[in-house]
Amino acid sequence: MSTDFHKLLFDISEALVTDELEALKFLSLEHIPMRQLEAIQEPKAFFKALQEKDMIEVGSLSFLKELLYQINRMDLLAAHLGSSREEMERELQIPGRAKVSAYRQLLYEIAEDLTPEDVKSVKFLLQTQIPKNKLQDNASMLKVLLEMERNGIIKEDDLATLKDILKGFRADVKKKIDTYEEKKKENDSKEKLPYPVSVSVHPARQGAEWEMPHLPVESYKMKNKPHGYCVILNNYIFKNPYEAREGTVKDGEAVKRVFKWLQFETVEHMDLEAKQMYAKVKEYSKKDHSNMDCFVCFIFSHGEKDKIKGVDHEFVNIKDILSCFSGSNCPSLAGKPKLFFIQACQGSGGHPAVTVKEDFSGHLETDATPLTSIPDQADILVGMATVEDYECYRCTKTGSVYVQCLCDKMELLCPLTAQNSNYSGIRRCYSSTDEPK
């Protein structure tokens, strides 16, 4: 199978010419960094870069089909990938299916529409904004557009300069930009609508229209089943009976409900001593996660700054828990997201008073927690229920405000994760902390 796959890529690469390679690179800019693309001089290297980014692989060639469709190589699409123009047009009408953004498609269409004389006019009008050595006679319109992007002259939400240039000699092309901006404005206004949204996003929904906005950022792949472990360390009953964390069982139930729906192998461990908490986390860090996409851990307990309390009143340091999942300590999760959500206080300070719904009045308790420090390890996100030096709150009847809201939002905003096997992934988190206030 692998041999057939590479033979397929080889045959397609042999049929592509230089201008088509430049077009493919341009259309892939939101998935492969510009510096890497600039170094690519032949199609085989381009296909290798796509494989390294998991954009194409055995049994998953939708992005390659889309690229060939965009550059109008229907012959390759039909001969090597068994598709057609009509099939691709239907496919790309499905919300969220296109991997080339509307913005990138627009720029490519503009480059294709302009005549050599038009391109000369564009270069002439850009002389004061772009270095002359970038506007030489042999520079294609795609390269000119790249330079405009590089110099901040155009961007996804600002095409005013390009419109101003084109309106004098290609009003028809300028109208394409107007149409793009109108549609983008319409889509942006839809995304800003207050919840609840107009379509059902309940886990059980099927067939409802749901468009995931294109995000020009790298994503983690979420293609395995299960996606990974979701481990819950939930401390309820402490040696001191007055420290019992009423309501925390509700938090565990909410997390298990949502993450089982999201196709995680979910397990809860109750009432652990400090050493047992660390041992349990370390146990999971030693597992083989090669066939998993990520790791999620929820910790519910009392705490202090930088620390979490076990039921024996001893503490475990948060940094010790996180260090178990560094690349060297857990190589099978290297490059994959490790998410930690901690319901515990960071200190004894009370938050400034705010109005609380009557239903919660008299039923809020505090948990004592750790600091949302920024760990050195890559691909780790820490979500905290509060900020440094402050308490966090838990309703004794319905669970903690933080965990219940988090689960509600995940249930509301992640419908495709559970329903669509082609879900592309979660956004890569280069920032390693999350500090909800």
C-alpha cells in the first residue's frame, strides 16, 4: 500500500510544471510555513512537506484533490485520484471541508485573471511600497501578492490597497474582492451571534448544517479512536471530615459524560493521597500513547499556590505532575497536546464581590489551589479555575462553576468532534497556560 501511495505521488509530481508548483505552494501557505515553502524547488519535495504536516497520507488524499482542482488539473484528478470537477465542486460545498481558505482562493483567482499587461500595471503602482528587486519583469503575480502580504500591504481582513490598485484598469476583478468582503462580513456577523445558536448542536444531532470557520493556524490531528485518555483525579472525602468537597461528584459526572461523547477513554480515580496522585499521573505517562492523539487530565481537590492537596493533607507540586509528560519522560506524546484542568484554589484571597444568581446563594464553597505557571514543556496547556493567590468556588449542589461551564461549552462548541470522523483536529496551542478569570 505504501509503495502504491508513493508511486501515485511520483506520477503526479512528474506531470506538474514550475508554474503549477508555485501555485500549489501558494495555496498551501496556511498549512506549511512560507520559509519552508520557499526552499522547495520541485514537486516531490512539496509532497514530502505535505506528508510531514499530515495533510496527505495513505487513504487520505482530500487535500491533494482540492489542490489539483484549484489549479485546474482535472486530468490528474481523474487519471490518478478517480475524481472529477463535478465531484470536487459538490465536495467543497460541504461546510468545513475546504482546506484552502476563501482568502487564499481569492488571491489565486486574481493572479489567474490578470493579464501580463495587468501585472505590469500592478508592479508599477507598487514601486513605492515594495523593493524594486521584488518587482522584476520575471516576477509572477503570485510572487507579487506574496510580497504584498510580507510587507503588510494586504491581509485577510484588509484588501483595500489591492482594490484601489485594480479599480483603475480591472474593475471586474475588484468586484470579486467586494463580493469576498461582503461574504466574509456576513459570516463574521453570524459567528458573533449570541448563544444559543440557531441550529441544534446537541451531541445527538445529525445532518444539521454546521460550518467550522477556516482558521489559518496549524492543527493537531484528532484521527484515532479513542483520541486518548481522559483521567480524572477527584478528591471528595478528606481525613478531616470538615474538608469534604461537596458537589465534586457532579464535576466528575460532567467530565465523564462529555469526554466519553468526545471519544476519549475516560476513567475517574477518587480520594487519592498526595503520593497516590503523583503515582497515578506517572503511571499514565509511562503508557504507550502512539495510537492516541492527546492526553487530558482533570484534578479536583483543595490546594495552595503551586500545589494540590491529597486526602492525607500532604501536597503534590503541579510542576512535578507536568514534568511527567515532557517529551523525554513521555516520548509517545511528544508533539501531541497534553491538557490539564485544575479545580483548586491558588491562595486564600477572596475575589471582589459580584452578584451571584439566587440559585447559588449560600451553596458556594472554596477550594485551596496552585499557580497557573507557564511550564517549559511544549504542547502543554494548563487550565485553572482561578488566578494566582485567589480562591475558586464550587457549588455544593451542582458542582464547580469552572468545570460545569467548561463542560457546557465543550458540549456546545465541539459537535463535529464526536459526529464527524473527518474532524481535522484541535488548534495547536503554543501558549502553555489558560487563565480564566
